[in-house]
Amino acid sequence: MFIAIAGNIGSGKSTLTSLLHQKFGWTPHFESVDDNPYLPDFYADMTRWSFHLQVYFLSKRFILHKDIAAQKQSVVQDRSIYEDAEIFAVNLHNLEKMDDRDYENYRALYDAMTSYLRPPALLIYLRASIPTLQRQIRLRGRDFEQGIDPDYLSQLNTLYENWIGSYTLGPVLTIDSDETDFVHDMQKQEEILYLIDQAVRNKRR
């Protein structure tokens, strides 16, 4: 079973990925952030580095997605390849941080690459408000993320909602991160684990 976790910056994807690994034994795959050579430059100058960053993420996630789809054991992935194009690249283009030429080039590459991929069996979407995202970004303490504009997060949230509303590649389980503290509240944690377990069982039938 291939499960992907989608959500905005700071929505709790990595935390939930770790939890599902601990509880169900699913092999975790985390987003490449700390070793990303473009992120600090990107947050300092989005227009200069947007295309480079998106291509970096696309290539890394394409290779990872192919490897995951070929594995025999159940796997949970922190952020899907689809979010790169459907959320982040669209937003950069809308903000004029990526020009038409680079965006069209990127989309053509993305469409060609994803045509070879088997989609996840289940997509878990973590929905979170801006205050929740800001709090969790602050708590994890990555220096290059601390100056992210709340308007930028809001624009990403809008794109996430639009994308999830039109997602047709497989079933989606939406979890409200504002109402569900699956880190500190054990009752909420058990409720979330039950919902995910039921979604996986239904998919296997």
C-alpha cells in the first residue's frame, strides 16, 4: 500500500508520517528539506530561484515515487509529487515569481514524468489554518522558514483546497489539523489512526 500525505508548509506531514511508521510499521519517506541546496536562496529571492527549486523537487520526488511504487511493503510519503506542480509552481506563476516560459517548460516536464507514475492508493490531506501553520513553522525552528509571509501561506491554502476538490487519482482522507492534535492528545491520535486504518482496509477490499 502506497500512502501519501499532502498539506501546506507546517501542516504536520512529517509528524504524521513518523506516527504512521511507529504505529503501523509502514516505511517512511520524508521530504528532502535539510539537504536542499536551493531553499535558503529561494526564500531570499523567489524570482531568481523558483524554477531551479521546482525542478530540484520534481526530479527528487519522481525518483522517490518510482522507487516507492516498486516496493512490496507499505510505504507512507511526506508530500506527493503532485503538490509541486499543482500547488507550488502554480502559486509562483500566479505571483509572477516564475515567468511564463519557465512555467510552461516546468509543466511540460511534470506532465511527461507523471504519466509514467502509479498514483498513491490513498492520499491523506492535512487541512490547517494560517495560525496553525505559523505556530508549527515557528516550533520546528527552520531559520529560512521563519520569514514566510502569511499571505503566501494563505495563497497556498487556497490552491490546496482547489486541488483536493478536483483530485481524481484515488481516494482522499481529509484531516483537520486545527481540531486534531495528534501529537499531544492521545484520544485524538487514536481517532486519526482508526480513520486511516479504516481507509486503508477499505482500499484493500
